[in-house]
Amino acid sequence: MATTDTTTLQALQGRFPAVTTSEFRGQTRVVVPSESLYDVLAFLKNDRGFDFLSDVTCVDYLNYRDAKDRFGLVYILVSTLTNERLFVRSFLNEPELAVPSAVPLWEGANWLEREVWDMFGIKFVGHPDLRRILLPPEYTAHPLRKDYPLQGRGERHNFPVLARNSA
Amino acid sequence: MAIELPENVVISKLDQLANWCRKNSLWPMPFATACCGIELMATGASKHDLARFGAEVFRFSPRQCDLMIVAGRVVMKMLPVLQRIWQQMHEPKWCISMGACASTGGVFDTYSVVQGIDRFLPVDMYVPGCPPRPEQLIQSIIDLQDKIQREGTLNGREFNLESRQEPKRALVEIPSASLFDGARNPIF
């Protein structure tokens, strides 16, 4: 069973013809051009009642088979009124790794977008406080990118070594 | 000149007496961050009864402790906290690195996990295992008691020995160039 009503998808496509939809194992996904991402999210929230932002995350498609774009940004929206659930995706490529922040629509996007910034280095324009959320503030890399080596680039060796008599 | 001593008087060194008092009254500071912490709690609980070895008083303030038990992996972001807790503890103090992760990073050979706390802290005892059983931790505490009795001094001058200042490595790193070819494929 699809998790999104067809009327919602029809309304979305009527308003934004560039949006494509697909379904996989009962999950409805829409792919949105990054230029109209904020307008689509605003439409879904204000006109279609998606009042809860469940998650914002990202996928790095570097070296992925048949992938044309580098990053896939994912917004998981839920309507607590109709139990609809919708996956809104938008693809980004370097060097334009910036999208409008969704914080004006959902306050909960604040920390979710900070995590995406921390791990993937995607900027959210208009975010009130775009700092790292998990990694230390002096960290310089975005480690969930596929071109980042698993063991890092020596970031973990910068601490002073305490000798036995130094404490 | 011979001095007559009563039968109930024992002559010893002051160092030995201090060591005997210290080793039988260790106050652990549980720095438990992962599943090793559960085994650490089991060690302190009734079934394994760490009180038999005089180390049952776990305190969560480093200023009341003299034995830090690092149980679990330590991430890079946590390491300054760990070092600060270690520096806040009174001398004489000791450190047990419990489990594979605290000793070597374990399976977490990633950018965010410290590959052995002994790179940044002095460690007295390593406990292997993932996680170690309580018996292993008890054995390490017994061994640490032996070490304290053997090496300890009243004013802690053994901590200032030159040989104890060098950072230790439980895990010797093999240069990755010898393990991988140019395309990062492992050489067997």
C-alpha cells in the first residue's frame, strides 16, 4: 500500500510539473529540482498538511552505479492528520552544495540540517545556527563523504600526550 | 646493640606499609562508555563481589578516586574529557584499560575513535577481551595490587622514573604502506 494519497501527488505535480514521482516497496518518493525545493516543501506543509518533518538526511552517490548526481538530499515528511508519509529527494552537485533551510517551515529541521552539514558539508542557506553538531568544532572534514578515508586524515592525533608525572 | 622487642611488633619499611594500605583500598573511577561498562558493573555487583579485593567503592567524582577503569571505546571528542578526569584524580593513581576498544580501538578503526587510550594517557594494566569477563577484570585488579606492593613508594617517586614517562602502545602499528599496494588493495 502506498503511503501517500494520489490526490496529494496529483496536486503536487499540478503545481510543480518538474517533480517526478516513483514508488518502492510502498514508499512514495518525489524528486524535486533543488531550485524549487523550498517551494515544494512549503506547499506540502501549508497546503497538504505535512506538519511533521521526520528526518533530513543525505546520500553520497560517488562511484555509485548509474548515478548521475553526487549528493541526494532526503526529506521525510509525515502528516499526523492523514498518516501520509512522503520522501522528498533533491540532487545536488559540486560546487553548488547549498539549499534553502527548512527551519522557517519546521523548527525541527534545525538539528537535522546541522547534522547534514556536519557529515556531508551541504550548506543550508538561512539556517539560524549552522554549526557542527556531532564532531568537534575544530574538525575540518565532512566524514560521511565517500571520498573521505575511513581512518581519517590524522585528525585524532592532535591531542597532548599526558606523561605519568605530568598530572 | 640489641633491642628487645615484644612479640606483637613487626618491623617493616614505611613504603611497604603504605603500599599495603593503598592496594587493599582502591577506589575505582568508572569511565564506562560501552558494553565493557556493563561487565564493570557486574564486577562490582553481588555475584562477583569486588569488595573481596577492597575495591568496591565506585565513586563518580574523580577527586575521590585513585583507580581509573576506562571501560569501552573513547571517541576523539571524549578524549579531552578523559584526560581532564585523569588529571583531576589524586596521586597516587593508576589506570586500567579495560577491553579491546580502550586498549587498541578494537574493531572501530575509524577517524573518530581513539586507537588506544595509552597513546594519550599512562596505563598500568590492560585487560583483553570484548568485553572481558568480570573474572578478567578481577585478575587485573589483583595484578595491579601486586604491582603496587612491588613498586610503590610512600611519596610516589616511582611515577617520576624516566622509563615510565614514555607513551606505551598496546598495539604496534604496522606501516600501512607494507599492507596495501598502490591501489589500496591488501597484500596477502
